[in-house]
Amino acid sequence: MDYKHYVDDSLMRFFDHCEKFVASVENNKTALKEVERFKSSAKMDVVRRKLSSRLEIPYNQITPEMAEAVFFLCSYEFAIKSENSPWCDLLDESDAQVLEYKNDLKQYWKRGYGHDINRKSSCPLFHDIFKRLDKAANDHRFGEVKKTATIHVGHAETLLPLLSLMAFFKDEKPLTAENFSSQHNRTFRSSQIVPYAANLVIVLYECSDGLRVQLFLNEKPMTFPSMNHSAPLYETVKKHYSKLLHGCDFNKECDVPQPNLRNTEL
């Protein structure tokens, strides 16, 4: 069968169209200061020194970026080839934990809870999801549901802000360069939230007591924040997100205030 599709960058690459995000995060060198601080931390220094010893290369030639490259080459080859890459032999478990945290810091401050605009930039996609769920619920109420599924294709940069907007994987304390030791049990782990071929599925069910909605992340059922039912009533979910559904205006959140230039010419 032939399926119609179209490209909507404003919906799936909302961050590119959010002026405030681009100005205050994407193009702001200080937005990821926690990442830079961690790269020069004692924890990262230990990783570099161990790499220096294993490779028999002077310590000052091992940069944080090189250590991170080793970590990614190890993980890529393991994920793609399902084999223990020689790159992995250069790291032990404690090294991997440090480098994983460094990557989580980057995702946290660039796509997650670090800056409020990261989440708010996903408002268009959030509203689009509930608009389609409302359409299906309305069609069900008055007869047959005409469209049984809608598929959007994007990237991790699309999913992380949306999941953060919906308050998934939110830790009590923010991730910073200083609290690595206290964040071993953190819920914000980007490698688990948005692994290869990450996917988010939201299903609307017809039940005896009304329409219920269930969310699956990477094929695993997720419980909505502050709810104790795996498939709550749809109206309950809408009530839970009522502030976002009746607010979260993309233009208001993303517009960059223009300076008030006064004409002082006499």
C-alpha cells in the first residue's frame, strides 16, 4: 500500500524554530557550563590518567574529548556489532559511569530540564498529540474512528524535550557538575530514555468505563507522572495536563523580546 507523508519541520524540529531556545541555549556558550565544569573535574581527570596509563601516552595529550570518543566508539561498536569492542578494553565500569554522566549532563541542559525553554519549545508537538487524541475520541463518540494511527518521525532531540514537558524522568535535584556521586540512582539517563530507534507510542482504548490512554516508551508501558494507573481515563490525563493544554503558547514562549530602540535624534 502507498502511504502519504509530508515533512513538517515546525512540528518535529520545533527547537530550530524557537528563537529563544536558539539564542539562549543553542548559540549560548554558557548554556552548557555544567558540562564544561564536569569535563575539567577531578572525576574526569581520573579517567584521563587511566587512559594515559593504558595507552602509554603522556597525560597532557589525553583530552576530555578523546576520552569521550573512546566511550562512544565502545558503545557504538557494541550496539551495532553486538561484540566487545577493543575500545571498551580501555575503560572500566567507573570510567563508563563518569562518561555516561557527562553525556547525561549535556542532554539535561540542552534538551531536558536544565533550561525551561528546552521543554517549552516542544509545545507544538504536545498540542498536536492531544488534538489528534481529541479527534479520535470525538469520532468514536459520534461513530467510526476514521484515522486509526498517526506516525511522526523525528530524533532524540524531539523526544527529550517532549518527555520533559510532560514531567517524565524528573529527579528531585538537578544534574550538576558537582553532584555526580549523589546521582547514581538518577532517573534521567538519556541512553535509556532515547536509545537507538527510540519510540513513543500513545494508545487510546475503548473501555467499559470510558476512553483510557496508555503511553509506551521504547515498547515499555509508562505510568504518567503523579498517576497510579497504567492506563488512566483520558479525561483524567487531560485534567492533569490542563495548564499545558490551555497554555504553553509557542509564540509567547519562544519569541525573543526586541530591544526598545528610541530615536534620540534632535
